Amino acid sequence: MNQIRHFDLDLAELKRSLVSMGNMVERSLSIAVEAIIRPTVEAREQCRVLEEQLDTLETAIEDRCHQIIALQQPMAGELRLVIAAMRITSDLEQVGDLAESVAKRASFIARNKGAEIPPQIETLGRLALGMQRHAMEAFITGNLNLARGVITDEEHSDVLTKQCYEQLQGLMRTDPDRIREYTHLLRAASQMEHIADVAVSIAEETVYIYKGTNIRHHHEELTGDNP
């Protein structure tokens, strides 16, 4: 097998590994979002198991990226893919950590029944989940219009988070006996906003891969045209 063919196979395998990691993260996040909407105890263990698997996969992908750089000496577009893959791997692992934390908070709320779950929590959770899903789809397909949509949704997640804070702070005042539960919900809302921010980071990396343009802090440079 010639060197170019072997390199192409390495890149294809790297991309498949990232897709697998993205699917695992989406599964964990979906469990966590459903758990915070309708608090359950079981979600915590499910997300913990997935997080352990994500840690293992993250290490394997990072090692593979280092091997590709050292042995294959990729050029231009291929190098961008490998560098972005390492960043996206770190982003995905971070989402897995956040999902596990949200599930832990849901478990606490489930054990201490009676807290009111504001509807904005569900809206924010589903938005964050959708942004994460679309960010990975944009990466897989190279669809920059989809990446632009994720970046645009960041403003919506900020608005929803503010609404969650206002609603929960009001509930703390009217139901002080459940202040611990509402504090967990506040932190869960903050973590879901953070997940949305990470999805934006993945979308930015996707633009970097396919256009060679770093648009962090320069979203006006994203035209949405596909490569």
C-alpha cells in the first residue's frame, strides 16, 4: 500500500473515531437533558458509564493524531483536519463531563421531590442538544450553512439561560425550602449554556477545517457558503 493511500485511510479512521465519540456524547447529553426535565436517579449512572468510555476514546484519538503528525507530516488541509480533530475531541470530552454533572443534579432533584421545573429549562436543554447534534453533523458533512446555524443559535441560548435564572431566582424567593434544588437547577442551566458554547466551538473548528479560516471572535467572516 503506498504512503498516500495509507495516509488517506488514517484520516478516514480518525474521522470515524470522532463520529463515534460524537454519537456517544449525544447519547449522554440526551439522557442528561431528559433527566433534568423529568428528574430521575438512574441517569447519573448511565452518564457516568458513558463518560468513562469517552475518556478512553479521547486518549486513543489524541494518540492517533500525534502519530499522524509525527509519521505522516500532513500538509495544509490535512494538517488542519488533524489539529481541529484534537480540539474537537477535547470539546466532546468536555460536553460528556457537563452532561454527567447535569445528570448528577437531576438525581439530587429526583431524590428531593417537589421542585418546580421551569419550562425554559426544557427549551434550553433541547436547544443545547440540537446545537451539539448539528455541530457534529456539520463537521461530518462539511455543511457550513449548518455550522453557521449553530453559531447563530448561541444568542438564543444566552437569552434562554437568562430567563432560566430569572425564573429560578423567583422560585427561590417564593419557595425557600427548596433553595438547594433550585440552586442545582441554576447550575444545570449554566452547564447547558456551556454545552451550547462548546457546540459553537465545534462549528468554528468545522469552518477552520473546510475553509482554512479562523473565525473565533470574527463570526462576520462566515458567509455560510459550502466548500
